[in-house]
Amino acid sequence: MRFIPLRAFCIPTRSFWLAAYVLSCGATAAGARERVPPPEPSRSAWVSADAIQQMSSALASYRALARQPQPAPLPNKGTLRFGDTGQAVADLRARLTMTGDLRGRGDAYAFDENVEAAVKRYQLRNGVEPTGIVYGITQRLLNVPLDVRVRQLELNLQRMQQLAPKISAQPRYILMNSASFELQGIQGGAVAVTSRTIAGKRATPTPIVSAQVQALNTLPYWHVPGTIAKAALIPMIRKDPGYLYKERIRVFSSFGGEEVDPGSVNWWGPEAERYVFRQDPGEQNALGVLRFDMPNKHIVYMHDTPMKNLFGYFERAVSAGCVRLQNFWGVADWVLAGQDGQTASTLQGKVASGQQATIRLKQPVPVHFIYLTAWIDNGMVQFRNDLYNRDASAFVSGEDVSARPMGVSIAP
């Protein structure tokens, strides 16, 4: 059986940092593997004429590869790791050679250093923590049929082609990819600023949105949406009567109404749902210390977050639909470029002094929340989990991290 490797589009071609990153993902001296942080966001523009051309070429290669005989599926149970031998390892080597991740020769039945490095490369290209171990999500991803990958590439190429005319006339704009949990600020066709992001969980997906960042709000209030209040906040109050005090959340009779003493409310009765809630500004606020005002019909926006530890995970689908930014000061500084007397530093000064402010942009910045589960990054095909089932794929590859215990949070 002969496989045609996708060398032009799948072998990682990043420079020294990728090699160092892959090699650094092993065990600690004590033998306990430490969780590897996700790589920095891509500096290759997701949508451009060049990106579309590369995507078209990758699609042609995958179509050709899909017509070739395929390796046997990897076993659903069990784990493959360094030092293992056998037919399952041989099948793994065949798949990694086919995708272009395994380079060099070796014992066809041995899981050696080259195979371990190839597994890490494959995991990185699929947005998975590069452990070098094949089980669970990695095993399921490796078993995805190539005709499914072809369809995935076709759908995402269409998405790029549909978005390209919209952004071509915009000198600078923001793209936020919910599927990769990353943001790019594009200026003159090049990536000028990036950020890791947190997007909506499966039950509350971040929508496809095209809007404009019109203002920045320092130390914003958070007006708790009624849906979140009913589903999460009121049950939390019932479990912990001191929760409102600890989180600095106030209760009001109605929007614009009088403040109500939480102790006077029967939180177990149906009347509890008629109240409205507002969280005081500060670092504990669910919106953090900065909000990007971008009016749209979905009422979603970008903001800081007090839960910064979540940016250390590869899959970051934990919000109620809004988008949390790790590099919010860097994005704010870029958005404010050309705004006389306003920089991220001046905003930080306002926050430090406890000053609430709304800085309206003289030139609003277009922002597009997109959904790309496949694209080309420095010559490599990148695939991501179809988190919101928008690809209508015939496989489920990822875990729902919204179910992972990460501490109690009532947040947008």
C-alpha cells in the first residue's frame, strides 16, 4: 500500500520556535508531565488572497489523497506512546506519514522519538495539547475519514471566499475566530495585533457577527442578563446567601428602579426572577476592567475577564457567548491608534484611579466574529474541532470543556 504524503501543506515549516515548542512538551524530571500552554496566536492572516490560494491548493491535495488506499483505523481503546510496538504503531506511522507529520525512516512497528515528535506536530495542527501520546481525542482525530476533511476544507474555503470581499475595502479590522479561540487585528493586509480569546460554550455559542468597535468602556458595570440570572445566579444565591456580597452584585426592583436589600427577598419563591442585577466595577467584575462596545443584534461584545487562568487551556469554550480577550490592553492600544491623547496607558491610568470612562472612537474599527475550523498557517493545514456543529460533520472529536470543573463563575 502506498500513500502520497501532503508535504507541501502539512509538514510543519515554522522556524525554531515550533521545534523548541514540540521538544519542550515532554515529561518533567520527576516524571510527571506538566500541562503545556497553548502556542501564541497565529501571525498569518486567516483570510487573504494568498490564504485562499493556499487553501485551494491544500484542498486539491486532500482530494487526491482521499482517493488513495487508507491506513487501517487506530483502535478505539488503549493508548499508544513512546516505546510501544506492534501493528497499531505501524498503522499510526502510516497515518502520520500520509499527513506529512512523520519524516524520516525507522522501524515500521516502533513508536520512537520521530513518531513522538510527529504526534506532537499533528496535535498542534489540530489544536490539541501536544503530549505525544495517542488516546482519546488524538485517536479520534487521526481516525477522521479523509472525505470528511475534504468537506471541511471545502466549507472553510467557502467561508473565506464569502468574507474576503467584505474586508477587502477595510484598511484595518478585527477577526475573531471562535473555532480557534484567537483574535487578529489586521492592518494593511498584515496581522498587527493578536490575542488568545475565550468563546461561547456549546450551549451558548458565539454567533457570527459583523459590527464595529465604536467605544471602549473602562471599569464597566455588568448588567446580568435575565437568562443568566435565572439559570445560574439565582441558583447560586440559594446555595450561598453571601454570594451577592462577595461578588459585589446589587439587586434592583427593575431596570432603573430602586435598589433592594437582598436579605428581604425570598430567593426560593417565583418572585425572585423579577429582580434585576448589576455587578459593581472592579477587577472582580465579570467584564474585567475594559469592555469593547460593538453594538449588534446579538448583544455580544469583547471584554477583559478576571478568570485569566482559562487562557492556559487549548480549548476555551466557556463563555455565555461574549468574547473574553487575554491581550485586551494590546488590542485596545491598536484600536486607539490615531486617537489624539488616548492610548492603552491612559486607559490604565483611568482604571488605576478608579475612573469610569467611555472613549468613543473617531474611526470605528470593523470587527468580524468568524468560524473557521480549517485554514493554512505558514504552510501547514490547521484543523479545529467543529465546536458548534456548523460543519455538519459526521464525527465528534472534542471534549466539552464547559463541563470541566474550573471554579464557580457567573459570567458572559
